[in-house]
Amino acid sequence: MTGGNASTGSPYAPHTVGETAAMLDAAGVESVEALFDIPESVRFDGEFGIEKRSEQATRRELQRILGKNRNLTEFLGRGQYSHYVPSLVDHIADRSEFLTSYTQYQPEVTQGFLQALFEYQSMLVELTGLEIANASMYDHATALAESALLASRVRQTSGNKVLVPEYLLSGRKSVLENYTEGPGLVVEEFATDDGNVDADALAESMDEDVVMVYAENPTTRGTIEENLSAIGDLAHDRDALFCLGSDPVALSLLQKPANVGADVVVGDSGTLGLPASYGMGLGLFATREEFVRQVPGRLVGVSEDEDENRAFTLTLQTREQHIRRERATSNICTNQAWVALRTAIHVAYLGSSGLVELAEKCVTLADDLAERLDDISGVQAPVHDRYHFREFVAHTDQPAPPIVADLEERGFAVHEVGEHEVQVCVTDVNEHAVGEFVTLFQEVAR
């Protein structure tokens, strides 16, 4: 295919006129265009409709557009968390050998990057207590979906139910349902009690058709889940897998998933190394060694070369691009290498003690802020009588929508999660603004 074929006018289509005609005849159409059904309204007509500008004019136009953004101090969470990213992360990750690297197909020339990914996987193994972790998931939602597909493949008996708590974010649930529709899995919710899993309600939902049970720690509402071992026991009693959602910061302080019976851990590793972008993330996926050949994406492993030097390589690649399609476990089409590198750098920078210190701050900051809001007349914080991590829900006697709107008008953003409930998230990034936030909250909550 190198160089293309002059008869087609395309460097990417090497077919001669005769070959193209033969294929069209076999397909029963008269032209290549007839193979596509592109609505007239979205067809490319040869013009992009974008005004030509110089670099200087383009910069001015972008500044004008970006200037419309409101400069809000965010106390937002619910799956998207900001922690300070040291400048060291940018300086190392922006080196050309990392920034321009693609998939590490040639291990002999990408040893540095492969080692970084191996270290990232090793960090997840240490944090979760599970033996296998990859660097291939897009985000929390796709990692959750892939865990359900893994469960349906490895479960010893038939079944098609995936049980999730009612607090599961709608976006994650939507992705999960999208992924599981093809294999015929059904996603069902079970009740929670005071922000955590209701073990009795879960037990009533369990039957022989359940292939996986999912829970979070911390939960979407910021609570620390207290029933993890019970959830694991209920799942395993029915030969179902227990999948736990979390993140690297929380995992450094909370119960180790392997110790409470988790078979798979999913989440977003981008809480470290990446700023919150409210979209892009880095999916966390770890599981038991017995499921290694069912893990989606790729695994970086370590071995020795012929001179007995330590060497890194892609030891397992289970996507359909690399192996026979019928044996593939997923169609994950990126290994998230660069963002995984950023997370690994950030974790290494913090070290084990620094990571735990950051996690402890996530507990104390949320506790202190909840106590200060609770002192405001007409506010109850937190709603749930439990320990919290980063965030909590507060009840307001006044309707929540105008409170949220008034706070936004004054430069602060929080989540409205009910007619009289708001959710507040505090980390090392916004802790400096807590005093002003509490003062304004008191004014708007009257």
C-alpha cells in the first residue's frame, strides 16, 4: 500500500479502477458513494465555513471566547475531584520521549515508558491488594462496564443481572447499560440506607441470576461504606463477583479492597496527576490473578532479555486488534499511557506517607466544613450520620435551587442534589476559600 495507487488518486486506497468496479459489482451498487448514507445536511461541501485568520487574530478570538467563562471557585465533586498537581508532573510528562510516544509496540525502544506503566500498575496492585492491574481504561464508567463483562464471562453458572446501588451516577449507569446491552445483561438497582448499602435490601435482591454486585467506597454522596465485607459475602454466596469503585487517594487510607472480598476494583486514577476536566479521566481497573486472561486492554510485564537484563514489554494484549476477534475481551482502543504516566509521577512524588497525608486531609477538611455549615441556622450538615471523604450532602430549610444560584452569582459552585439538598466537596485545591464560602453560604441560606 506504500505510495497508494495513481489510478485512484488516493494514497490510502490502492485499488485500480478495474478492482473497484469489480467490488462495486459484487456489492450490487454503482458507485462508492452509494455505499454510504450520509444526510445532505451534514455532507462536506468543500468549505468549512471558518474565517481565515492570522495567528495573532486567532489568539485574540480565542481569548474573547474564553473570556465568557465565569471564574468560579468550585466546591464540586460527585466523581470529579481536584487535587493540586505539582509542576514536577508537567515537567517530566512533557518530555518528548513521553509526549510523542504512542502504544509501546517496540519494547526495545520504549523501555522507559513501559517501566513507568509497570510502576503505575504496581502502585494499583499495592493500593488494592489485588494481583493484576492495567493501564488501559478510559474512565470510571467504562472500567465499571468492563468489569460487568468480565463477570459475565467468568461466572460458573448462568445469569444476567448486574446489581448497582441507587446512588450510582446516571452517567456511569448509562455507560454500563450501553456496554451490557449486547451480551444481554440487565442492570438493576438496590436500595441504600442513610447513604450506604442496605445489606438487607441487597440480600433480598440476590438470586442465582446475579453475576456482579457493585458498590463504592467512598460513595457518590461522600460517605464511607461500612458494609463492604457483608456485600462481598452476599455476592460470593451466590457465586457473583464483587466490584468496588474507589480512587487512589481514598484507597491509601480506607480498607484494602482485597481484604473485604472485592474481585474487581474500578474507579478514576486521574484524581492524581490530572486536573478535574469534567469529562476526561483515567480508568482504574484491578482484579484477581485468576482472571488475568479476561482483563480488558493491555498489561505491561517485566522479564529478562537474552543478556539477563531486566526488560519490560506488553505481555498481554486482549483487544481484538491484537488477537483473534472471537477471543478478544474488549475493544478498548487506547492504553491511556500518557495520563497513566502522570498519575504514576504524582504518586511517586507524594510517596506512601504523602499519599496518606493527603487522604487524611480529605477526611478532616470535609468534617470541619460540615461542622461549620451545620452551625448556620437552617442548615443541617452532613445529612448522613457517617464518616465522609472529600464531600458531603447538606440539608437546607430554604429551597436548594435559589441557594445554588445565589452562590454561583457570588462566585462559588456547588451541586444541587435535591429540592432541599446541596452537595459540597472540599480538597487541598479549594480549602483556602472555605472561610469566604461559609460566610456567603450563611447569607444565601437565610
